[in-house]
Amino acid sequence: MSNYKVVIIDDEPWTREVIKTLADWDALGLVVAGEASDGEYGLELIRLTAPDIILTDVKMPHLNGIDLITMLRKVNNDTPVIFISGYDDYSFIRSALKLDAVDYLLKPIKQEELNYQLSNCVKLLADRLDYKGDNKSLELGFIDAVWANKFYVLRDNLESSLNSPDINIIKHKCNEIYQLIQKNMDEKLSKSNLVCIYYTLMNTLENFILSRDFVPKEILKKNDTSFVFSRDSSPMEMMDFIQNLYCIASEQMQEYNRNRNRLDIGKIKKYLEEHYTEGITLELTAAAYYVSKEYLSKAFKAATGKGFLEYLTELRMERAKELILDYKIPLKEVGEMVGYLDQAHFYKTFKRYFGKTPGEVRGLIIDNK
């Protein structure tokens, strides 16, 4: 499932955090593309990130949610919208319906209701025959700035600094970008430029991580990668936020590379033999050895001739057969004993592996006797 981009626009930090905590992002194939605390910054986010789904509060400072979506609908933007509000006001609900909103959720937000409506948005997008995703560059609108060329040179220098083991170089390059912004921002940097600089630098970081055969989500782990744009946002705060993520990425990739060089597949196999009954996965094993799951998968296949899951399944199935035939363990207990919490999944895997169900295998032995 390809990821659909979501923007969250709400002036209450607590509400944004609740949404990020309650939504089943991975299961629904969604990713937070950006956050804003008022409608004006929200509008810039939408223009520059071209999200697939919009979650917005109704009442916000500077530009409320109804007016925000009205402006988008006037330019034929039909992005699915979920309104959020602490007001059970019929006039708001009526306005939301007129704007073809998917739903109008009342605070406090309920997890089941939120995910149900997000899944409706996903279905709506999938059903649109003309939906092809939007790979529009997030740099559009910024390239007209007088100092854009200088910025792009500094951006490339910052990217190159990720190759260095010294994070002080990263900090120095981030400071150069900040100084350029400060020198040219006049009284105040425009919302459009501020948002665009952020996404240009974040795209650069994510592309660099991908180019090194890593996954951004694994490298950055649980660190928040969504800067919140608001009236109080400053270039310094934004650059500090970006600098922190660049430093984390640099240090994490260096750590992974050190472990790649000394990764012992023999130890991995022994680890699986000792832990396969515990519901171990490729992701958990990779984390235990400080490498990415992609790298572990490739290295394991190259060394053993078998895929990670194939090898793990073989261990589990052979042990399951042993428990069934030699130890006469009740069939309903065998799956959990070899690492399967879902009994139906265990039965299905067992039959695919042996060509017979656990009951049929046990029955053959009884018949032979």
C-alpha cells in the first residue's frame, strides 16, 4: 500500500498530538506530511505539500477551517477533508457538508471514529480512477527568490556533510543556511518561503537516507519529523529542528554502517534458533543488531540462500511437527509454543509448509499404528 499524505491543521497542540497518537497510520498507509496551528500556514502547507487528506479544526485564528476549505474548493481542489471541532453547531456541520467533507468529528476525538473516517478517505482516493498521486516538487514557488541559487548551493553542501563522521560540520552548514535566511528575510520571511525551505531540506535528507539503502523511518526512529508551522515559528527554530534531524540521521547511519561491517550471520541464525518461539520478526532482529531490515534481509539471503522469513518459518514448522508427533502436545497449544499468536495463521502456514494440517499429520501416525 502506497502512503497517502495527511496534513493536520489545529491551533491546539494537544489535539494534534491526540490525532497523531490515535490514528493507525501504518495500517491505513498514511503519513503525516505536515502540521500547522492556524489556517494561513495550513493553506501554505496544502499548496506546497499537495496532501491527499486534510484534517482541520473548524475554529482557528487568522483563517478558520471552513474558509480555508472554501478557498480550496474554489480552485477545484477536491482533497478529502475531515473537520474537527469542539462545537456541536448545526451551522458548522451544514457548512462542512456543503464543502463535501468526509465527516465532522467532535472533540474529544474517539480512536475508532477517527480511523473509520480516515479509512473512508483512503477508499475514496482509491476509487478515484484519475488518482495517480502527486509527486509535485515542494520547491515550487521558492525558486523565484533572489537568493534561491545561493540557498541551493548551501543545501547541496549540507547534504554532502552527511558523508562526514563529524556532526559539527552538519551544524556549521545548517548555520550557514540560517545566516543566509537572516540576511535576506527583511522584516519577516514569507510563510511560503519558510515552508518551502523546510520541505526542501527534509526531502534532501530523506533522499540521502534512501540512497544509502536505509529507510528514513528506521533511521529517524520515533523522533518527530513534522515541524509545526505557526505565527510564532521562527527561522531559527525551524533550522534547529532540521539540524537535530540531520545530526540524528548522520549518527544513526554511521552506527548502522559499523554494525554492517561486523554483522555475523552465524550469530543471527543462533539468535533465531534461541528466540523463534517468542514471535521474533525481521524488524525486531534488525533492531537487535543495529542494522536496517532491508540490509539484514539481503545479507541473510546472500549468506544462507534462504529468505529470513523462509528460514524462520522452517525453524517453527519443524519444531511444531516435533511437538505434535513426539511430545503429543494438544494441537491448540502448538502454534503459540512456536511463536504464532494467531492459531488460524499457524494452521494455514503449517498446511502450506507440509501439505497437510496439524490434525492430518497427527492422524497419519495414529493410522500407521
